[in-house]
Amino acid sequence: MSAQTAITAARIFDGDLWHDNKALLIERGKVVGIVGRDEIPPTATREPMDGARIVPGFVDLQVNGGGGVLLNEKPDLEGIRTICSAHARFGTTALLPTLITDTREITIRTIAAGIAAQQADVPGFLGLHLEGPHLSIARKGAHDPKLIRPMEADDLARAVEARGKLAALLMTVAPESVTNNQIATLAAAGITVSLGHSDSSYVTVSAAVSAGARMMTHLFNAMSPLGHREPGMVGGALDLGHINAGLIADGFHVDPVSIGVALRAKKGPGRIFLVTDAMSPIGTDMTSFTLNGREIFRKDGRLTLADGTLAGADIDMISCVRFMHERVGLELEEALRMASLYPAEAIGMTGRKGRLTHGHDADFTALDDRLGVVATCIAGRPVFVAGSESTS
């Protein structure tokens, strides 16, 4: 029998319930269960985190960069490793490095880097998110319009082949640039198809969902709004039950009132979940960086192009959780689920991520009373400890 580790803590949140003054029992990187302290096996190694609250590790499905690295600018193994490490200090234990609209060459290099990261078992690497280039120029946001184009046969074949080598592949597309047959082919290959950067009508969105789309990228942003005569993309995200929708909770991309309205209006079983849409400055003191040859400026919590267009977000996941709890008024448990369980559900990984129950990956974050990250562990191993200068 392999050795077990027992993490004791003041409180443990398993994704559904709190357990007070108990222990998280881990074996071979998996959760065995949550047990009373008097039930800890005598052979288990005890590791106390008694002043902390342990919660499921955060799952971020849209991460453009971190630690000074933007995936578009460094589409290689070390770039992915740096991004994953940078977000670990903010409680994220699984993420999808995200490529913003770029050239075919950069896309090919990114896919190769993702496959290499999976083979190297990079801590925190979950798969890839390709956000573009098959978007709508009318809703381009910060994406370079010169690189936006319709999906072609080689793009489709490349994505299907990549999914066969990656544990997860998420693609953001606009119905204006893909066909419903292409969406159906992607979905049949196990790719999570997300609709975004689109000016589509509700009817068009509904048809794409019928073809296999199951997600919306950064709800409210870069999409047709909810109108009284045309529900648009936002209306589709809220009304169509099979759709899950990512949300950037930084106070700039979406007003707290609109967030609350969306949460109350969302039809299930699909959920609204948190994403950071983080760029390279996360974890650094950078004041600007470059994307597709254009300078992006960082000031007062915002990232913008020279014309003021929002270009990703300057926020980490634990800050999103605090925003949802403190500004939107959500119960802490639900804010935590929006950062862990719901994105895991959206990507089809509920059996592995988002909970601390038997058989799940032992990915967790230890928080203090102010919702600051004390430690982050992946597969039961620490990848960040507050006060330590290194992450792995």
C-alpha cells in the first residue's frame, strides 16, 4: 500500500460542504476522502495547515499569459511552464493557456508546445484554448483584424488532430467564420466549441448550439447584446440551457449589476463560470507589453490598446472570487464553485477537477481569513507557498 498524506486544516470545502477541523487524505495525487483527525491512518504523513481554509483548486479556461509571458509571443514549452507557474500563486491549479488570433505558423507552434507540455506533465497544464482566428471582425475586440479569417479545411483537420493528442482543447469561434457542419465535426472530435467575438442573432446562436457548441467566451464582451427585439448572443447564453459561459469579474469588463442579473437569469444545466482572460503582466510589475506588434498599456487595473479598447484583463482568479463575493454579493461557496467546479463541468472534467472528494485530483488552495492564497497544491504537491520566492 502506497503512503498517504493527511492535510489538516481548520476548514475544508469539498465543493459542496464545509468540514471543520478534519483532514484531507491524499494518496498518489488523488483524494481518498475527508476524515476526522482521529481517523487518520497511523502510517499517513501529517501536514498541518491548521490556520487555513482548504478549497478546490481553481480552474481557468482562458489564460493568455502570466509571469511576463504572453503565449502569442512565446509559444513554446517554457512559455507554457511560466504561465502555469505564475497563476499557481493565485490559487489556479489547472488552466488552458490561450492563444489569441494569430498566424497559422504561431498556431502550429502553439499546438506543438501544448503537446510537449502535456508530455512533460507541466504542473497546472490542462490543455489549450485557441481563441480565434475564426471570429467576426465586427466584434474583434483587441484581436488583429488582419489575422481574422474563416475556417478552412486545413484548420479543421489540424484542430481535430490536436485534440487527439491533448487532454482538452477549447476553441472560440464565431458563426460568421465557421459553418455548423464544421462545429459538428469539432464537437464530435471532443473539442469544446465556444462562441465568441460574434455579432450573431439568437437564431444563429441556437443553430450553432444544435450543431454542438457548448460555451460562450467572456459573456457580454465582444458579442451582440441582449435587446428587446433581438436577444443576440447574450440572450442565447442566458436562455439556452446547454450553454456554459465564461465571465471576467474585474469590474471593468462587466458591471456588478449586470453580473447579478445574468446569474439570476441563466437557464441550466449550463453555468456561468469565472475566467481571468489574464495577460502577461500577472505576477509582475510590467506597465506595457506587445500583442501582434501592438502595444498594450497597463494602468489602474485595466489593459488597453492605445485607442482605449480593452485587451484582456489584469486580474487573477482569487481576485475574481473576492470580487464575486464582496462586490456582487455572492455566497463564498458559490463564488468558489464558479472558479473551480463550474469550469471543470464546462470542459467535461468533473470526474477529475473542481471537487475534493474521493477519486478527484488532489488539487487545492489554502486560503487565509482575508481570502489570500497561503499555498497551492497540485496532485497533493505544493507548487506555491506564501513567503517562498519560487513556484514550480
